[in-house]
Amino acid sequence: MLTPEIVELCKQASVEQNVGKLLYLVSEINRLIAVRDDEHRKRFAFTSNPAPEDQSQILKSHPLC
């Protein structure tokens, strides 16, 4: 879901006639989406890749070691 800020910038960009202002709005939209995606990726990586277990303890408890 897009943030209200991104939606507002998209609305402004959809009617903007000034090329310079349009480029600014599009750049700002891209920046905000990139920030949002980075935050999402970090959160997802943390939940899907938990800290590895201490392998030395696993091996010590194995009957063949």
C-alpha cells in the first residue's frame, strides 16, 4: 500500500504541466518508494532469516561426535 504522501505526489504529477516540476515530483516519488521498499526488505529479511544457531553446540550434542 502506498503512503498518503506518495499518493498526493502522484496526483500532483498526473496534472503537472511544467517539465521541471514533473521531473522533481517523479524523483521524489521514486525516492519515497525506494525508502519504503528498503524498510520493507529489512523487516522481511529479519523475520525470514533468523540468527543462525550456535553450530558448535549442535555438534557436541550429536551422538557420533
